[in-house]
Amino acid sequence: MLAALRRRLAADPPPVRLCFADGACFDLAPSPTVTIAIHTARPLRALLTGDMARLGDFYVAGDLTVEGPIQEVMMAGIRLAERIGRNTMVSAGSRLARWMRNPLRRRGRRADAAAISHHYDVSDAFYRLWLARRMVYSCAYFQTGWEGIDEAQEAKLDHICRKLRLRADEALLDVGCGFGGLLCYAAERYGVRGTGITLSRQQHECAVAAVAAAGLADRVEVRFGDYRDLSGEACFDKVVSVDMYEHVGLRGLPAYCRLLAKLVKPGGAVLNHGITVTDSAGAAQGPPGGEFIDRHVFPGGELPHIGGFLHAIAAAGLEPIDVEDLRPHYVRTLRLWSARLEAKAEAALCLAGPERMRIWRVYLPGMAIAFERGWLSVVQTLALKPHADRMADRPWTRDHQYGDATTRRPHEQLTNGA
């Protein structure tokens, strides 16, 4: 088996040492920096045939373990996948994000609730170890790339609030509000009245506690439930949704956009922040083994290309006025998260358990590589709901997005498109 594997990797062997249950170890290249320890016979066939998805399953189960700096582990894994992964000659193949484009994926309220619970209902203490102070679980926003995660996440929250041109006492809806960081920030800094909804019970409890701790219970309400149960029409001045539509599904995207359009007032704004596939035809990108994400991280997740999302927004009666690609920002965010998780690995293991810890250790740096290589991107889309006066509430420039946040007083200076 080893000889066959070496032949397949001869042109570009990764810096990997393979160690087997009988104690034998073999180096695929000189001076290996990564060790793959195979503890049972179960992964051997998957390794020989290049079934990277099954190898991922065995890794999660503990049949094999990896040692070495996590970034080097991920790069070695990608090189293995590219050299020996099954179906490497098939155009779209079995790729990193194939789960995001499956049109036959089972959907429904029960399945959606189970998928959300699988990913988010781990432990808020686990997420607190490596997320920023405000527990924001989405791409941060960097001015230079050297900022810490707390500073960059605050900048992202402010960037969203500026794009929406929030004003004091406006009604803001946050669909998929997570741990409540954006709602609290918008209420504190911009004086809005906020409503959030989440399908994660853990996030709901954490968000309610964050609102209470900030003394905002009279201005912010966080609901536990399905966004499809939101009722009413033209109830909110502004609507925001951050990393939520990944869970909606491609078939559900038109209805999702129609609901956002229904809930916002004429002249109001809707901002969506979410991950997209980058292939114009919607094909997933990356090496074989993408089923790992579907099985272990985001069951039921699907992503559109930005063109498909813009079509859905426009078809819902909203007018897109600003599209911003933030791909480099997510590379940096994921690497900071990964470094923080590595630094708190012992505590994270106690909180999440060995299987989930193994998943997150490779998921975060793996996604950083996916964004760095352009297999995925993340985009903020701002749209307006047309008013009787089609020119009303439209800013002439983007100056409101990029002014000096240290000298500006949001409540007083954001008026009439300023």
C-alpha cells in the first residue's frame, strides 16, 4: 500500500509522516512537518483510494489523528487531496463546497432547526473562547489587516450600521441575529429599537443575556423562532441579515427575499451579508472531500452565486444599490479565530468534546484557505425598497460608509442621506 501511495505522490510529495498502529512510521518527503497517525485499519482503504471524505469521517471518529502546526496540516491535507483524491479529473468533482449547491437537499422547518442546532447549540462558552468580545460569528472588517479581532469586529458592526444609515429610534430587524452583538451595538451607538430572531436556542439565551447585561432590555427584543414566522408588513425601517441565508437553501431564497422586502418600510434598506460561491455557473470549487462540511459542520447549507442572489433580491421588489466583496477580510478573520482556538485548545476540548474539537480545528483554517484561493467569497449587498419618490432616501455618495468613526456622532450626523 505504501509503495502505491508513494508512486502516486512522487511528483510532489507532501511533508507528511505516516505512522501506523504497529509503530511503523514512513516519511513521504524529507523533513516532514506533519504526522498522520493511523490508529485502526479502518482508514487504510480510504487512504489508498483517495477517498478524502471518508478519511475526514475517520479523523472525526478518532481512527486517525494529525500533529503539526494547524496551517501546515491543512496545506498537507489539500496537497494529498489534489494528488490522490477520487475523481480529480472530473471538472466540478467532489469539491470543498459541493454541499452548497445540491438542489435536491432535504429542507423543511424540522430539518432546518436540526441543522442550526447541530452547528450553534454547542456551548456559548466554547464560542466565547475564540470569538471576539461581542461574540460576532461572521467575517470581520479590517482597515490594515493588522487589527486584533475585537477591533475588526467592532469595525464590521459599524460598517453595517453606516451602510444602513441608522438613525435614533428607527426600528431595526436582525434576521438570524446570532449572539446579539449587532443588535446591542446598533442600540448603544445608533440609538435604534432592535428586534432579532434566531433558531438557535443557545444563541437566543446568550443574546437575551447580552441585551440585559448592556441595559438594553427596553430597546432590544430577541425572539426564539423561525424567521418564516415573522408577521406584519412594512414594520421596520431597516432590515439586516448576517450569515443567515446559507441556511435558507437555494429553493427558499426567493421566498426569503420576498419576506425581507415585505417587512421593510418603503424607502427602507435591507442589508444581507453572506458567503457566496465564486464560479459563475454555481459550480463548487476546491479539492475532493467537500462532504466533510455537510456531514460535520453545516448540514443542509447551500450558497448561491452573487448573481443569483441579486436576481432574487430584484425579483422581490428591492433595488440593489451597493455590493461589496469582503473575501480578504474573511481569510484574516478565520485565521485569527483558528489561532485563538489553538491557544485555548485544552479548554475548548473540555467544553466541546474531542470529536467537535477535531472538527473545528480543521474547519476554521480550511475555510481560510478556501477564501484565500477564491473558492468562496463573502459579499455585503445593500438594497432599498422603492418609495413613491424613487429618488428619496438614496445617498449621493458612499461617504457615510467611510468617514472617521472616531470623530463622528452617529445619532446627530446621519440625517437626510448624510
